[in-house]
Amino acid sequence: MKTALLFFLIMTCAMVSAAQTKSKCFRSGWLQGERSVNLTISGNKVTGTFTVESADESSPKVYGFRGTLRGRKLTVAFAANKRPDISPSELKGSIWRLVKNGNRELLRIKVFGKNYETNKYEDSFADFESCDAHAKSGR
């Protein structure tokens, strides 16, 4: 009886843990190539990769990160403290946000780069669309 109860508790914990794990993918097309973020969220822990594809490079550059999720705010830290080179902009800050825009989910990341309307360098936000949105639109 104790063995059956123990087995039941272990299975219940495994199912609850698996139910809390979510994978998300976000992409953004830039003039220099596509940028993508793949996240795995397990409770309030986040792991993932930031991939930079470039027409100048034969293979994409992949940067691993870990972090936490509080509400819709992600706090991330890159492996070896090496942030992605997302040239011509620079990745700023370690706080990203999951944002709802209508029925779409976006990942909003702060960047520093040139504003081509004002011709000045400044902080701005890059919105990454859900990979599901890219698939539905045929991109």
C-alpha cells in the first residue's frame, strides 16, 4: 500500500512539473538577418537561446542564457556574461517583457541603436513576434 501511495505521489509531482514547463519561440527580421529567442519556462525559471543569423556568416551564432520570470517580466543573464552581437544595435539591459498586443504575444527587448528618423543613437525597444505568428503569415 505504501509503495502504491509513493508511486502515486511521484507521478502526480511529475505531471504537475511537466504541466508547468512551457516552450516559447520569438523572431524578428532585421536588415542584417533574423534574430530569434527560444525560451523554456519551468515555474519561474527560464533557460534559452538567442540566435543571430547574418547574411555575412555561414552559420548562426547562438548565445545561451538563464533567468527568472516574475509575472510577464524576464530577467536574463547570458553564459559567460557574453551578450549577443545584434549589430547594428546593441542589446541593453537584462530585463525583457512578454507583452500582449491584441491576441498576439510579443517579446520586447531593450536595444541601443541609431534612430533613422532623428539620426541619433538612443535606447528603444525591439519587438519579437511569436514564431507561431510567423508560421501563420507564411514568413
